[in-house]
Amino acid sequence: MSEPDKSPNPRWLNEISDELREGVPVRAAWRSRLLDEVAHARRPSADDTYDDRADDTSVGIPDPARPSRGIVLRPLTALAAAVLFAALGAGVTYATLSARGGTAVARSDAPRSAGRGTTLASAARTGDRDDRETVRFTLTAPNAAHVAIVGSFNEWNPVATPLVRDPATGMWIVSLRLPPGRHVYAFVVDGNVKADPAAPRAADDDFGSSNSVVLVSGSAS
Amino acid sequence: MMRVGVVALVLAMATGTRTAAQEPQPDRTLPAQLSASTRATLERLIDSARVAGLPVDPLYSKVREGVFRSADDARVIAAVQRLGRDLGDARSALGDSAAGEEIAAGANALRAGIKPADLSRLRESRGRRGDHPLTVALVVLADLATRGVPPAMAAASVNELVARNVSDGSLMSFRQNVERDLVGGRPAASALDARTKSLIDDAERRRP
């Protein structure tokens, strides 16, 4: 026995409103950006005073004493402005991408060794945003068959970054371009996780053994 | 017609701005290996941290590390909760102006047993040098405490070096030298004391 419909609205209208009430899936990147902006939004302070004349939220009640702030655009003016801004946006985009691409090709930093303190040295400032630095990771493990590095820079993916063995020294080596910042990492030696013996240790042992830390500085230090 | 023009204008502005502002961002998705309910819990935790103005990349990294190390979901959640608390405590100790890296390094130092008051003291000492970050000093501090140096002693030494404007490079060398002494069997207190005095003497000699 079905329950009688007590809603005064027609069924099709209820179905639509139910659907609209359901959550909308949002892309993680958008969500992340929105929350970042919320976090950085100016917080009201105790010094803020309420001024009803400055309250722009009361848009529903026009105040005859205040001049209208509406912008009136003629169709052709609006279209011309749209074309102008589109061209401006494309220009900025092109300039940004060109600067990045050119730098990526032009840069050739000598690799710095992790764990020896040299990772603190600054990458050369080129005026762009790509101030990544080449860091060389090494591990002496002459009897190992396979060594990889995992860390915050490769999403802790054990197959993403294998090290290469130098047959002359038995040393395992990899050079990575890392962005400025503090990176946590570990080696995976034949399936066993091992901290870098030459680098500072991270104290986080939530999942067993501790990790290592490498610092890459993007500014003069 | 006018509405169409205005919409076109807004779209053009939005497209241009968004594309120009796109940066290579770290992956901020949660691994599919975790259950849906675990991902939802983690997203709430991470969102709370983000809204509080804390750095969230260490939290994502912690999640991925847990998955890499085959930790169960409950352990991953516990680790992220703990790190979130540590990040909040570190930010409180270091001040609102602390950079994300400093907060992450400070959280790690707290985990190693350093007291929040020691982080605040370090910030006060470095404060005289303007905006030079404390990240290296905090990393050295965490490392020393992790290697068995009593946290209070490590904090006092690093604070003294920071107050004397010892460079980041010298701090890292200091860490390596203490580590070498410890590996060689020297007691932690003795190694720390000797290396701190040596670095201070060196800094005094170089002073014009």
C-alpha cells in the first residue's frame, strides 16, 4: 500500500526539487581552490563597525537616496569589451607558458647531493616561477638488486623513480628536479624501506621506520 | 543582446584569468585504495586544516605514505589526525606568519619531543634577523632529537646558534658533525656541547 502524497505540489515538481537538493559532485581541484580562498579571506575583526549605508548586501531594497551603481553597457560596447578581454587573457596565457617553456630548456643546474648540506644552496633566480633544483640522491648498497626512491615528490610511488647502479662504485644514484621546499623521502632497497643514512631524519614513524628530509631552497639563503 | 554581451565579457575574463593563474600543483586527490568512507573522513580532516590556514600537502603526503606502506585505513586516519594536531601546535608556537614549510618542520620537531615553548623561543631568536625562515633550524632540531640527543639540550644548542646568526649551511654541517660523533660512540651531551662551542668560536673569529 503506497502512502498518499501529502505534498501540495505536483509529483514532477517534487522530483525535480529532490534532485536539486542532492549534493553535486565537485572536482577536487575546484574544491581545494575554494577552500584555500576561504582560508585566506580577511576575517572580521573587533574593530569592524557596522555601517548600514556601506552594506552592499541589501541589494533587494533600493535606497532612493543612493545613486544606482549599475553598469549600463550597449550591446556593441559589451561585445568589443569581450573581444578585448579575451585577447588580453590569451596574451597573458601565452606569455606565461612561453616563459616557463623557455626556462625549462635553458636551465641546466649542476646536481646537488642530498644529505650533504648542499641541498640548501639556492637555485639561480631567473625571474620565473620554475626554481626547481636538481638534487642527486645516492645510496651505497653494493649487494642490492633494486633500489628506488619514494617520497612526497613522487606520491610515494615505489615504481616511479628507480635508482641506477654505478658498476664501478656499487653506488645507486638518481638525480631529480625538485621544487623548493621540505621533502620527506625514503629508499626502497629490494622491497625494504630504508632512511637515507646521509640525510636528516624525520621524526614521523607513524608507519614503522622513519624517513629522511631534503630541503630545497628557492631563494638565496 | 546586452545580456549576451555581458556574459561573453565575464566568460572571457574568467577564462583568461584562470588559465594564466594555473600552476603545476601537487596531486591533491586521495588514493583509490582507501575505502570511500575513509576518503570522506580524510577529506573532512584535510578541509578543516586548510580552512584553519595550515599547510595541507604534508597531510596528503602522509596519506600516500600510509598507502605505500600498506597501513590499514584506521592507521592512516590516526596518522593524519596526529599530524594535523602537530601542525596546529607548531603554527601556534611559531606564530601566524610562519610559512608552510616552517610549520611542517616545526610539527616534525614537536613529534621528536621538542616543546612548543622551544619553538617559540627559536622564533624570537630568529626574529631579530627579519624574515629569514627557520626551516633548516627546525629540521636540524628534529634530527638531533630523533638521534637520541635530549630534546631540551638540542633545543638550547640550536637556539643559541640561531641567536648568533649562524648560517643554514653551518647548521647542517653542525648536524652532520654531531651525527658523526654519535656514530663514533661519543655521548650526546658531550658531542653537542663541543660542536656548539666550536661553531660559536668559529662565528666569533669571523666577526669583523
